[in-house]
Amino acid sequence: MFDIGFWELMIIAVISLIVLGPERLPVALRTLRGWVSSVRDFSNSVKTELKEELRIHELHEDLKKAEQSGMKNLSPEIEESVKSLQDAANMVNRPYDIPTKNQDNSKDKQE
């Protein structure tokens, strides 16, 4: 990641042992580990949010293309995007409706 070799790590360890001393070094390492993990968690959450925003933007563009073509002769990607948007809209309209296989089959039989 940082392109640090074994000998560079050994030099850093010896200098930190001399500067901090053996009694404060474990506490400093735990603190550093906490900082690194919190930065990693933050970067992962930012990455996830960016992916979701890009996905939303892509769905929006696909929906515009579908509306412009009159919802006819859509490419498979656009059809999939429109279907996922319709599913999301149905979930928002009826958030407590959880379809099961039995309910879906009974609805098909009724029609």
C-alpha cells in the first residue's frame, strides 16, 4: 500500500520504541489502530454512498431514455432499470406488503 519494506518497518519500530518507550508503545499502537480502522470505515461508507448515487443517476438516465422512446423497444438494460424503479415505487406505496410465493400464485389463479 505505502510501498514500505521490511527494513523500513524495523527502523520505524526501533525509533518509536526509543521515543515512546516500552510502556507507552502498546497504547500508541492501539490508538493508531483505532484511527486507521475509523478512516477505513469512513472511506468504505463514502465509497458505498458514491456507488448508490451513481446507480441512482444511471437509473434516472435510463428512465429518461425510456420516457423519450415511449416505453417501447427498450434495450434490456433500460428494461431492467425501469422494472427496478417500478419495484421500488411499489415498495414505497405499500411498504408493509411482503409478497410471498403463495400470495403471488393465488393472485395469478384469481386473474
